[in-house]
Amino acid sequence: MRILSPKSTLLTASFIAFLTVSAHSQEKNIKVTQDPKFEQLLAEKRKINSSLTVNERYKIQVYNGDSETAKKTLTEFKREFKNLDGTIVFNTPTYKVWIGNFKTKIEAERNLNDLRKKYPNALVIKPTK
């Protein structure tokens, strides 16, 4: 076996050290790319979560019955009344379409008068936990 000279040993060691440092180095610049639809989805989720909470606010119930008719009622409602928010709530065994999130009963009753033209069985409710 051949013994390397000190000069070639130093050269080999420095070459290996250079490869090791360059192989494990990291760059400081990190670029995160995020799909813009993610923010839209997150905003929609927040909106849904806030509308599902049961709190000290009044709502207007415009439908009480089966799932398919509840979905149709909500779709028709959203087409006609774009300024009010609506959701479907399931209470065994029926589905209910609740509209709005009113602070006072007076505010809910004002909107009820407008909604009764289209939904004669609509009523003001105050959901409990």
C-alpha cells in the first residue's frame, strides 16, 4: 500500500471538506407559494362557522321539513334575498332553514314582514343551546 505525501493528504482533506460544506449548506431565501383558492376556502369556512354558532341572537325560520326541500328553499332564498345570510340546521328528524343573525327581536320582526310575502309560515326564533 502506498503512503500519501503530506501535500496530497492536505489537498484531499480540503477537497472533501469543501464538498461536505457545499452539500449541507442552505439558502436563506424561502419562498412559500400558496394557492389563492385556499384563502377563499378559509374565509368561507369562517363564515359558515360563525353562522352555525348558537348565541343570544334572533333568527327567522322560513322552512321546517325534509332535506331536499330545505336545500331548494335555501337556494331560492339566496337568489332573492342577497343581503341576508341563511343556513340549514338539522334537528332530528327535520331540517330547518334559518335566516339572519339579528341582535334584537325588533330587527328580526322588521325583516320578518318582508319575508312573509314569500314565506307565509316564517317565524322569529331565538335558538337555545
